[in-house]
Amino acid sequence: MPKQIVDQLGWTSRAPLGHKTVQTRRCSRSVTAFPSATNAFTLIELLVVIAIIAILSGLLFPTLHRAKELSRRMHCTNNLRQIGLGIQMYREENGDRPPLYLVNPGRNTHGFPGGNQPYLEKGYLPNTNSFICLSDRTQGHIPIDLDWEYFGDFTTSYAYHLGAWFQCTQEGRDWLKQQLERWQARYIVAACPWHRHLYSGWTVKTYDPQRSFRHKTNIRDLCLRYDGSVDSFRWPTTNWHEEPYLVH
């Protein structure tokens, strides 16, 4: 057989010297390759990977936490602006008198008038989510500073400084007059303490005097000013007369 045809058919010529050539067929076999033990992860390599993941997580978590807090502050800022607009519209329709309460306090007014009737939630801010800061763990049911800044079972998240005490008591009216004369447009109408509370330890729905303020923090809170602007301030530790306006 010609050599070219033999090569094409895969035959090889095998014969001892001086004998006839005998054509034999080559047989090919496929061999499955199994990975060797050297290709698997060793314990040291696995520990290194886990350590790298832990380091990256430690770097990313604070960044994510700050991003979430920034989002909550933006939501709270928008709430305060909406409340400011609601108070302005309410005053325009009620002889320049601000609402006694931000929302209906029910019967829980601590002896002040104006209970069991709607305020900003009817016609001005019908979405009650506008009265809750996302950092507020009580969801608008604050158990402290009642009968001055907060009223009702649903207190909202915001301390209100034009309310019943400021309008219905002589002491409140005198205090408000002095404050407006001194601070004018900078006077704090409503304030949110929850950005500070969240970092100081108040992370549950219930108030615990031993745990809710166990950490010191320099977080600044948000407030609605008398001119309708919203900015940050230091929540006072001793008095509301001048500390919120002078401490930076």
C-alpha cells in the first residue's frame, strides 16, 4: 500500500528486517485526567481568604452605616420642611395662630385644651409618615418630656416649641416672646433628637434610663427654624434659653 494512503488510514508498517511489511492499526485511548491533590485549597489558604473578607467587611460596614444615617437625615430634613410648610399654611388660615399640637393628641393633653381634634394631619400633612423620623426607635411614641414638647399617645418624633404650653400658660407666652425677640428667625420651632439618641444608645422601642443615654456622642441634631429653614444644632444639656443657639 502506498505510504500516503497508509498514513491517512492511520496504519503503521511493522516488520523485521528482510520480512514482509505488515500493516497494523494504531489504537488511540482517551485518558481522563483527575485533579491532583496539589490543586485543592489548603487550610492556610482558606484562613487567609477568611481574614481578607473580615478586613474588607470591617472597612465597608462603617461606610454603609454612615450612608444609611445620611439617608435618614435627608428624610428627616424633608419631614421638617414639610412640617414648616404645614404650620405656615395653618397660621394663614387661623389668624396667624400656630397649631396647639402637630397632630391630634387625643385626650392625652395633660390638662391643656384642644384635644380630640385634628391639626396638621388634616388638609396640611395627611401622610403621618411625615411626622416620624427614620431614626426614631419608638415610631412616634416618645415617653419623655411630655406636657411640654410632646403630647398625646402618638407624640410624633419632633419636639414642638409653639404648642399648648407656649400658648396657654403665662409662663410659656412670656418665654416664647423673649425667645422670639432674642433669636428671631433662628428660633427653633421643632427639633428631632433621634440622630443623637440613636448613637447614644437608644436603639430599642422602650426607654431605659440606664441604657438609652449610656454613650456620649457629638452627633448634631436637626431643627426647623422660625423662618422655615432646616439645619443642624447641638441639643442643649442644661437649658433651651441660649445653649442651642450659642454652642457649636
